[in-house]
Amino acid sequence: MNDSKLKTSILLRMFLVATQTLLLLIPTAIVESLINERSQRRDSAISEVSEKWGAPQTITGPILTIPLKRTVQDDKGKETVLVDNLNILPDSLAIQGELTTEVRYRGIYEAILYNGNLKIAGTLNIADIPQLDQVGLKPQWNGAFLTIGISDLRGIKEDVWFIFNDAPISAHAGVQSDDLIRSGITILPRLDPALKKYAFQFSLNLNGSSELHFTPLGKHTEVSLKSSWTSPSFAGAFLPDRREIDQHGFSAHWSILELNRNFPQHWINNRHDVSQSTFGVRLLQTVDEYQKTVRTAQYAILIIALTFLAFFLCEVLSPEVLHPIHYSLIGLSLVLFYLLVLSFSEHFGFDLAYLLSALAVLILISMYSKAVTSQSRTSSIVGVVLLALYAFLYVVLQIEDYALIIGSVGLLLILAIVMYLTRKVDWFSVSNGEKK
């Protein structure tokens, strides 16, 4: 390429700058991939800690199951005895729990763990179950069992004693039927066909990590939770009707009716899926460094393009001409900013990492521009532009709900400034190599 043509052709330089801007998307994508890889490594480390302590827990039940025997006859008159499971949900279900939390480390990564002391009580009513009165169905009262779903049994810290109509019954590991629950414990109660109402209560000392969820199986389900953790997120199918969050922790209360969910109080076999109605709390980390770094990297093309625009306007408004190599080195410095934020944030937190990275790149590019242009004016302008861009980006990252409107207004102001600065530029003369 002819150097004189490169210096005099404004259109050629514009094309080269635009091409370099697009090419810098390649190393930017590599940095974003690295951010995702580090985030996955964090998740893997947290999962490794959780596996030894207890995974996120979901409590379901208790569910009373009564086997129903029925006899069917085929075309040849051969009789076969089949057994169906009649699943009966509690009439009322009340859960009170307190979570004691702690943070453990795996290398540089944090895992949020909790120990939950849960007290669960309720009633069962089998007075109005129509299946029990159907001809041909024989309830197997001696085969009845109660199932309590616990998603990770490794989290159970004490033996579970189930108080059923004032009679203590020890729990057995595993589930007898996986129609509704895949993991949990089983209670073998003694049912009296003449008795239609039963009361129950039991306690769970349970370890888990990050999340605790419940399934609203009661005709009326009430759940109360409290903890010293100060940054909860209430998730699932239902939000609490009352909640308080302060510097001392949180408390929350849910009240859910049978009409709020999409399954009845009793059915046969696995006709309904109760897992879609779970709700609970997620113990959030106060700052997710990787999520903020990913959001920062998403603005990379904007920062690169606007920085290149500042240099290009300095070329147009002054006798200096930058070589494409200069733009390449400046662009790589801008991409390096995101790598610095990633590496610093893992040790110092996002805010300090962002400040240190922005200062490092700003000083580097300002000093480099002064060296290659021999003009303090250009380096000062570029430094001010970079400072404004990084400050603007930080503000956008902090107020996520208004990021779009602030970003749109910011771009409008930038375009207005460019139009103002170039309002008297004779682009025909500039494109012919004459600067006026």
C-alpha cells in the first residue's frame, strides 16, 4: 500500500479503522469465552464443596400412599390382581425454619452453605376420599406408607422421628414408590380404617447449599423462614406474602391455598407432577463478579469504536496521521482492559478491579498517544474521552434497570458532540488530503 495515499486518503483510513474495529471483536470474543470458562470453574468448585455438605434442597411432603388392589379379567376369563397407589396430600401443612449460614472457600471461590432446622406439622384427612368406597378396590391399610421428599439425603444430620397421632415412628431411608418423589425417606404408620383424621409433626436438621425450596402440598400450606443472611432472593412459583430484609438478615412467610396450584388433594399413581409448584429462597452472593465482567465485556465494541473515533477526529482536526499499527496496538490495549478486570475481580472485587484496570489502560494509551503524535493535546483529549467512557460504562453497569435509556441518551450526546466538533470541517478538502 502506498504510504502517501494512506496519509492523504481519508476514505481509505476510515475503511482501515472500521476494519480493525471489527477484527478486534475476535480477541474480545476470546476474552468473553475466558470469562465464561472461569465462571464454570467457579460453579464446579462450589458444586464440589456442596457435594460434601449438601446440595440445594427441596422438601416435599409428607404424602400418604394407600395401595389399592383391584382384580381385572381378560377376554379369556383370566384374573389378574393389580395394585394402584392412592396418593393423599395433607389437609394442612405448616413449616417453620431457621437457616444458619456460612461461607466456605475452595481456592479463591466462595460457596454459600446453610444448616436448616425445620419443624413441620399438619393433618391428614381421608374421610372424603371417593376411591376408598369404590367397588372392586380394596385398600391395603397395612401397606400404607408416608413419603417425605428430600432432594439430597446427604444433608440429613439427625435421625428423623415422625410423630403420627402422638405415636413416634422412626424414618426409613429411600422411597417405596417413585411416582411423585425420587429421593426421600419413608414412614410406615399404622392406619385405623375407622379413624379418618390424623395429626403429624416432625423435625429436620438439614444441610444444604445456596437454595432451599418447598412444595405446597397442603390444602393450606404455610411456610415461615428466617436467617441472618442479608441478600436473599425469593424464587419459584410463589413469592412470600410477607418479608423483611435488613442488616440483621431476613424473614419471610408464604401462605398458599389448594386453589393456587394445579393438582388436587388426592389421585391415583403418577397422574400429576407436583415439582412445578415449588417455591423458596436462594441465598445470593452479594456480588457476582463474573456476571458483572460479562456485562462489561458486552460493551467492548462500543468502547473500541468510540476511542478510535476520538483518535480519528484528532487526525482530521490536526496535522497528525496515525498508522494502522498504532490503531491495532491501541485496540489491543482496550481489549486487555477486560482481561484485567476479570483477573483482578477474582481477588479484589469488581469495583476495585474496574478502577485499577481503567486507570492502567487510560495511562497506557494516553502516554502512547503522546509519544506517537508528539502532541499533548491529542493525549489529553484521548485521556478525557477514555475517562468519560469508562465512567459512563460503570454507571450503566450499576443501574441495570435503566441501562438502555441511559445508554441511548449517552450515544445521542456523543453523536451531538461529534457533529458539533466537525460542523465546520470541509470533508471534500479533507478527503483530498487538505486539512483546513
